[in-house]
Amino acid sequence: MSLFNVCSWWSAQCGDTVGDYDVASLLCARFGLEAHEKDYIIVGSQSGTLSIYYPHGNAFEATDLLLETQLAAPILGLYAGKFSGNVRNENVNQLGVLLPNAFVIYNVQALSGLAEYGTQLKLQQLAEHKFQRVAFSMCQGHFGQVKGREFFCVVHLDGTLTFYEQDGISYECRFPGQRSLPTPVVYCERTDSFFRLSATWHLQCYSYQDLSHSLVTKSSYQPIWSQCIGEGILDMRVVQLKESCSYIMILGERNFICLDDNGKFNFILKLDYAPKCFYSFVVGYYWEPGARLLTAIVSDSAKLHIYEEANIIWAAQWQQPAPVAIQRSNVQGLAGSIVTLTASGQLTVGYLGAQPYQFQVLPLNIEELSFAEAHKQLQQLEDEIKESVDLRDMDALNQQAADQVRISFSIQRKVFDDLDTLVLDVPADVAVKELPSAKGLLKLKIKAELAELQLVIKTPNGVRCSQETLSLVDVPAGSTKELPLDFYMAELLHVHSTRVEIFASFVSPRGIPRVLQQSACLPLSMFYRSCQPQKAAGIKLTYTITSKHVPPKLATFFGEFLEEDSEAQALGLQLLCPGLDKVTEVITVVAAKNSNRLRIQSDCVETFAMILERIVDTTLQLDSDGSLLKMHKRKPKRGVLNRCVERIMAAPFIPTQPILHRADVHHETQQNIRKQTAQLEELWQQFKTLQRQLQEQTESEPKETLTMQIEANYDHLILEGDKLVEIRRDEHRQRSDLNCAVALAKWIIHALNLEERVVNVVNAVLSVPVEDWTELSWEESMAPGIDMLHHFGPLMRSKSTSTHGLLDGNTSNRDSFDYSRFRRHFATLFDRIVRLASSSTDEQAAKQATATEQAVEQLQPAHQVNEIGSMQRMLGDKKSTLPRAGNPNLSSSLEAVEDEEEYDEDDLRDMGYRKDYGPAAAGADGNEGAQKKGKRSEWVNEDFELPTTEELFSDLGIWW
């Protein structure tokens, strides 16, 4: 295992996010445009995008991109050389681009920029060679050992070779044999010969003279020599290490092979990993005795191996995902750099440094965790549960329990200011604020005789009920009870939800414990008051109402602040609690004029949770009341998209950095609490030791010094105890802030265009409210769930991820908890969710556009589309626009959200939103069925229930 990382010096994301990239998509070359010129980096995608970069520093700047153009056909290869005969300067090279049916030669010209915009490049087409057969690859060189000009040879899919010379002469030839497969062909200048891999996995050598005269003379020819390779090859290169010999470097599927130009094996190195790409080069000049042959090979696990001939001299970890192309280049400011390109277009320039690779495999403790014993105990518990309850009658039992105890719970929309703070024991700091309160009514109707009925009223953190628990004993059948309730603020904390839940637990006459649940929402006017809307905010979210039963007006969602017939387009709400003196927490909701979009914006994360809860819940409730098809009655199926987007859909954006900041503050406070507790324990031990010494002294011994030490220790103990109380008070406030941040993420994910199983699993892992225990913090309790999503399921990192890391993370104790790893996985989770939702939205928009065009061509008046397609028609936009996490200094109109508004990517980047392009490589080919099957998680069954014991242990790779 490597101890070092490959240090990243410069990186950029190529503009084409749809097309794929392969080993022939990267080229580092010089074109002779200036005196002290360094290498240009040319990238061509299979969708036809050609980009030329010239790095000027260790960070990407806009001036580094000198050219980006779109060609009419996919780019199969990039080459630089003297392809034109009228080149007078020997240092000038042309750019050759291989297309499926043509080879185009360009002259690269430099255009001086105006002011500080820098130099730009321009392509001038010199020649275009078209061919009838589809091309596969190309090789270039001084064929026939000519000087001052280069010829090129195109390899077609049928194995035919087409040679082109600068004066327009072209001819074709075929390799001998009955079958010729398209494989890479390389040219060796020293022997004027070509090397290719035959269909029988033999490396064959043919001279240029035999190939060029075979079409004219119609004579048969045989290879000069042939060697059995025994496997398919990924790539092949020719380097000259000595003046009398050239080496053919071959990267096979399992071996790294080196032969000289006479067919003699130099070495065969068996690889213990799956290679992706390689690049061989010579350090020094081949005519010098000290020249060294080095090769860089990248594995599928993104590890870079450096070999000197057959000996490995360095290994380092490269960033994920593994690159598909690698080259060595001399860029400006960094000589001998390593240039890599991933399949998604991530271009990186790095170097071999000594930065440690922070990774440590935790040892497995098999003795402490016995899976056989755990499996046996779980099986016994499952058998006991199955014997006690018949799951087939569960629906009937639930309905019978609801008929035995009927609960009606409601909360008035009106708020009151006449709360008796003395009777309800409201703290003085809260009573001074004179915050509004709400009233509710709980009605009970019992039809069956019950021995005991317990009621528990659960309120959000900071909100208290006048009667939180109620216990009724010996309840007769047919009795009714009404219980008025008061809800008020008891602590100056941020509230993450307005939902109040009622739990009624009892034992049915059949002896079955039953629990019933009812919920209602507190009015928003209890927590907000109307104010002037803000024109700019740091965090901006966008929701699209896709249901036809929900009018997209602000009065629909915020009836406490607006009249029913109000046509207001913007609403500003100021948070009343905690009511900070120096900070005014304002959130603004803006409705679009010409579409069904709502914009919610604010500078504070804590203000979003209750607003998003009201918007989503109101939309789902109105749609459920107005729609004939009840969505909650439809049984969820595997592979079904989130059904919430058929009524309301959120733009794929999660404010990751503000959420992680709340988690960082909470974790730091937890660490301070543990340090303070340890210090108090040490002081307490000292206090007990001093008291014991005082008791052991005799009456004749002086006690003044020891008494003074005890008093000083006691005062210090009281002081540190007060500090601990203050830290715990801060931790309580920070926990409420973290509640709001996690709830914000959950409400966004709840309305994203994802698979329903993904939404259910992620919302189950992101638990609110946040809870901390004495020996386990919220971060430590969340780590196994986040780690599970990181290694398994639809959001996992890689299909080949081992299960040992997950098992180690679950069995680790508090001392081995790595918060940086948890934070990294937490941020990666949000990033993958946003990318997955963005790709799903783009795919649905593309499908809808295709279906609409086909319908117009066929002139059919009616056609059927799926539910997601209907949703996209409601949007009226073929492209999904991401919300802008805007700069607070920007000014914008609050009258409406314009449909044609384009969001600034720099604003998203300022708020920590990293722009990622396109779906994963597995789904880039558009094969929807294969993508769904390949990304399906096997650890959540089709009923969205917890996995059974057999499923769990089978997925963990444990065989019995």
C-alpha cells in the first residue's frame, strides 16, 4: 500500500459534460507559437468538443482555456506533427483530429488578447482527408525514413490500413490472414516497421516497404517476426532507449510486457491489479549512456505506479475516480508534470510529492463480534414475534385499534397574547419577549373498556405544552374526554418543526399493546411576523408546484399573514425566537408570475425548516384532497421515482457548507464538554485526596495549609462546574441549530427527483431531532448510517468496495471515532444526492423533449406519457435550472421570479456548492434499464422495510 498521494497542482473540468473520454482524448504538444513555449494540453471528447488549455499557475483561471470549439463529429484521436508539406519553420506543428469518417489537419494560430484577457487560439483548417470506411485509430511517423515531414496511417474497423502522404497520395492495404481485428498499430522509426496485435493474440511486425508495395504488386507478404502475447492489450507505445534498439511497451489486461524491435522479450511483469492506462517515456537522451526508461501505470483503484523498466520505484494514491488517460508534460511552472484525464472530463496536472496518504485499515476483532451467535439470537427473536402476532391480520388489528380509541387533535390558526406566564412557569428571559402562544383541543372517544390509557404530547425543542402527559385508569366503554391545551415558547431556541404529535398507548381487550398517533401543526405566526422582504440572500431554494390541484399563490401556504384573495408576490417573515438583538433573521418567499415556482431565500439556515415544512405538507395535503388517486394508498415499488415530485419538486441544491458548519460547532462543543468533564473529574479526585489527608492528620498537626488547599480546590471545582453548565447551555442551543440544518436537508431531499427508495433511506438516516448521550454524541451515532450509504446502496462510492471497512466502522469505539472521515462522508453524501437528482432531472427533460418532437411529427392529437413526463410539461421548461445560492451583495427584484432567469455558477461556488457534471460513467450511455439495475441497492427490500436476517448477512458476504 502506498504511503503518499499524488499532489494536485492544477485542475479543470472540461466543458463537455455529456461526452465520454478515453485514452485517445488527451494530447500534450507544442505548436511553435512563441519562443519559450511550454506544452499545450489538448482534450477532445467523443461528442465532438475540442479544448486547448495552457496552464499559467497552480490554480485554474479563465485565461488558461485558450480554445473551445464544437466539431461536427466525435473525436477519436488527437495528434500533433508536420502533416503539411508547406511548413517552413521546423518548430511548428499542426494539430490532427481523427473523426469517424475523416482526418482534419488544422494550423493553430495565436491571437493577442485585449487588456488582461490574455492570448487566444484560432484553428485554420489546412486539409481534410475523407475515407469511406469508419476509422478506429491512427499512427504517424516518418514512414520510409523520410526527413522533414510526417505521414500518417488510419486503421479502420475492418482492419484495413489507409496511408496518406503530404502530396495527396493515399493507398490501402490489408494485413495477411483471414481475420483482422481493429487493434492499435504503432510505428517504429528505427526499423521502419509497424507492430500490431493479431486476432490470435500474437504481436506481429511488418515492414513499411511490404505494406506499401502489397497493393501494387498484389503479392502476399508475411510478418518479419511474431511473438505470442497471450492476452488482449489496452495500449501500446514505442520508445527508443538506445541508439541500436527501440522498445515496444505493451499494457495487457494482466501483464506489462516489454520487447525490443527484433521481437526479443525484455521483461514480462505480472500485475496484481487491473490497469487502466499507462505512459512510457525516457529520462535523458537515448544516445546518452545514463538514459532511463520509466513507465507510469494507473490502476482501476486510482493508484499510480512508477516503474523503471521492470522494477517499481514509486507508488502513490491518485484522486478518485481513476483516470482513463495519462501523459507526461512540461507545463509552465512545473516541469515533468503528470497530466491525467478522467472519463467524466476532469483534467488534472499533478506531481509526485511526499504528502502522506492518510489511510489506515482497522484490525478486525472477530472474537468480540460473533455473527453466528448474533444470527442465532435474531432468529429466536423473529420466531417469538411471529408466534405472538399474525402479520396477516395487521391491517385489521390497526383498524380495530383506531375504532376502539378515536382521537381528534386540532390546533387553532389564531395566536394569542394573553398567556399566563406565572401559572405555566415560563422562564423570565422568555416571558420578557412576550411571544405569542397557540391553543389546541384534544378529543378522546373510547368505545372499549380499557385498564389504562396513556397520552404523550411531543412538541419540538423549545416549545412546551400546558399538559405534556396524561394517564387514564379504568376507562369505561363509551366515555369521552376533551382536553384544552396551550402551546408556548419555553426556551429561546431555533425551532425546526411546527408539528405536534399525540401518542396514545393502551392494551387492547385481546391483550395486544397498541399505539395510536395523531399530529397537527402550530401556526407560523407563533414563530414569525411579517416584515419587509429582502432583496438578496445568501441561500436560495426553488420549489416547483407540479400539482394542478394546488394554486401556486403565497396565500395558499401562508394564510396567517395573507388574505385568501391576496395576490402578493413576495412575503418577508422575521423569526421571533430566539430574538437576537444584533442579528435579524429574515426569510423571504417569492412566487413567480408566469410559472408555478416558489423561491425561498435567507441568510440563515435556521429560518428554512418550518417554511419548507409548511410548503411541502400543504401541497401534499391539497393534492391528496383534490386528486381521485390517493398517493399514500399506492404500494411503493422498486425502481419507482419519488412520487412527491408529481406534486412538488425541489431544485437539486443543498447548502452543504452551512449545514456542515453547524455540525462542526456542535462537535467542537461536545469535545469541550468531554474535556471539561475530565478536568472536573481530576479536580474531584484531588478534592477527595485532600479530604482524606485532612482526616488522617492528628490533632497536634497544623491544618491551616491543608485547609487552604481544600478551599482553593473547592473554589476551582465550583468555577469549572459553572463553566461546564455554560458549555452545556451552549451545546443545547447548537443542537437546536443543527436540528434546523438537518431538517432543511431532509425537506429538500424529500422533494428531489430521485428514486423513492433513495429518498426513504436517506431520510431515515438523517434523524431529527438531534440527540446526544453521555458516551455517544450525535455524530458518532450517525457515523454508521452515513458509512453504510457511503459503501452500499444507490449512493455508494464503488461497486467493488469491501465490506470490511463498514464492519470496522460499526465495531469501533468512541476513542477511534474519526470526525474528519464522518464529515467527509457527510459532504460526499449531499454531493452525490445533488448530482443524482440533477442527472435524473436532465434525463427526464430530454425524454420529454424527444417524446414531444415525435408527437408533433406524427400529428397525433393525444398520446400517453408517464407521470414524470407530465410533470415536466407542467414545468414548461426543457432544462432544469439549478437554484442560485446568491451573493448577499447582489440586488434583485422581489416582484416575481422570472422564468428566463439564469443562475450564476459563481454564486453557487461561493456558498460551497460545487458544480459537478453529468451522471456516473455507468449511465452515461443512456441505457436507462441497465443504469437502474446497476445502481439498485440490495439492502433495502421492495417494501422499504428493514432487511431480514438472511438478507442482511447475505449482503455482508457471510456464508453459513
